[in-house]
Amino acid sequence: MAQTAFIASTVYTPDPIPNGVVLVEDDRITAVGSREQVTIPSSARMVDLGEAALAPGFIDIHVHGAGGRDLMEPHREAVETVSRTLARHGTTSYYATTVTAPQGDILRSLGFLASYIEETANSPRAAAQPLGIHMEGPYISVKRRGVHPVESITEPTLDAYRRMARAAEGKLRIMTIAPELASSPEVIAEMVANSVRPSIGHTDATFEETERAVELGARQATHTFNAMRPFGHRDPGVIGAALTDPRIKAELIADGVHVDPTAIRVLYQSKGVDGIVLVSDGVSGTGMPDGLYPVAGFLVELKDGVCRYQGALAGSVLTLDRAVRNMCRFLGLGAAQVLPMATRNTAELLGIADRKGVLRPGADADLVVLDTELNVKAVYTRGIAVAI
């Protein structure tokens, strides 16, 4: 079996280990610790990273596209382009995220993505691995829809939800839903019973309606602050619940455009390190120059690093490596505090921390090499080097 020993100034598991070693055999980690703790086999290939650090690969649970391609395109080339683009920025795992669209388009996309996820589950490659599907809509608030097309937004029903879940062939893992809709409680209960995570988002829910969803098992908020009922001191709404209920993990788009850094500081002071999950909400324009890019049948305009549709924000071109650097800058924190928001927190939320988002024996060899400014210098997905 091929063995490689990575030696770094700091290994973030994501907890920091100075002068650390990660030993990898094929696609798995076999040992992690300091130079004094880990015995490196004489036959192992040595990779000395010098002053660089080694961290777990980032996990993005909310991403729609990248590299000019959209994940709702039912084409292999589209998914592979997205996967390669994400990997170059340190994202080694992700949840392919659909948007509100005509029912036939959603079902076709779910079926295609499910087949691709199944095919690549045991086939390591130099690209980010799709772990499951996140459906953003169609069970959302018309009032807080953002750029989701109003004509495709529908009221939730158990029959329609079950039809979409069947199309996803067991790969549906997250669904953004507005809890105030009439049948949302029974659909949320159905999701929880079948290990699909309800995420509260694109919602005009009151505090009470949000808490009812949490009691049913909802445990996360989709891109916190965005497409939500505004916080009021007499009407705290969904944001008040997200800030104060420790059961809710808060997705955050940390590009400085979707959420002002002051609001990000409020979120951090409310939720702490463990309560925040960094996401990109990246669309097809990610990694591309200014221009028009497809999102589920319509075109968004990327200009000066911001995506818009008819004047409204339409996803982002953020990548998680930049989100990590931004959070360090916005909050005045170091890598040890911020990296869990893109790695371990996400893995724990989805119940995959035995193999993703951490550096520990038995976990997948998803590794990101970071320089002292937290720029990505190298990436390994399940032990395979990615071309940066």
C-alpha cells in the first residue's frame, strides 16, 4: 500500500498541532500527531510542507455551480467542471444544491445528480466529491423568494415531497423550507423521519413558527440574514430564533456583500465558533470573468465580483478559502477559530465527522495545504493531488 507522510508547521485537525504529521495510506488517514507522536515508516514518501499548514478539506453544503456550469444541468461535464473548480479552492466535498424550477426540471436534475453521486462514491478522483443533494425550494416564501422564480414556488404536500425524494434515490440530504407554509410541519416531520435535514430559509416565519420547526427537528438556517423576515425588537422572527436557539446552526455567506461584517460579528457573538457553518451559495459564475451565466434556466450577471438578476443578489462567486480568510479579517480571529466553520462544524451537522471535515485516523485523506496567509497551495481529494 502506498504511504505518504505530510509534515507541516501546523496541522489543523481542525484543532492545531504544531510541527505535525499526517500519515496517509492510499485514500485514508492512518495517523495524526506531532513529530514526536507519529512513527513514520521508512518506506513512506515524505512531503515536507515547510512553513505551510495542513487542514481538512472544506465542505460546502450550499453550492449551485462553478466554472461557468450549473449543477441543475443534467450533464456529466457540468458536474465535473463544478467539482474541479471547487477543489482548486480547497473544497473537497459538497452538497449539490438545486433551485426552484418547474417540477419536471427538478425531478430530472435530482435523478441525474443521484446517479452521479452514487457512481463517484467509491471512485476517488482529483475533484471535489458530491456527497448528497440540497434542495433550495420549491417550498419557500413568495415574499422572501430572492430570485427564485415565483411561478415555480409551490405549497408543500407530502405526496409531492415524496415524489421528489424518490427521484433523488436516497441522496437528498438537506431541504430548505419556509416553516410558516401550511403543510410545512408535516413535511418537516417526514424529512426528519427519513434522515433529510430541514433547513429554515427563504422564509417570512415568526419566531414562534421557527421554533415550532425546531421542535420538529429542524437544526439549521439557510444563508442566515438573507431572504429572511427582518429582525425587529418586537418581532424577532426567524433571525431572532437563529441567533438565540443553540440547536440551530447558522449558514453564512461570508463575502462581505450578502452580510455586512458588523452583522457577522453579531452572529459570531451569538453563536460562537461552533454555531456557524460557512457556505458559498456559489453559482456558475464562480471562478469566471464578468459576464452572464446560467442558473436553472435564467441568466445572472456577474459584475465586479457580485452576481445579480434583475437587480437582486443571485447567489455568489465566493469560494470557501476566501470565506475563511474573510472571517479571520472580519472577526480578528486566527485559523484555529475559523477553520472549524468550514470543516468540522459542517461535518458534525451532517453526521459525517467520522470521515470528512477532520484529520483523524480512518478519515478520508481530504487535505488542504495553506500558506501563512491562508491561501490554498495544494489540495488532495481522497489522497489524489488536485491541479491548482
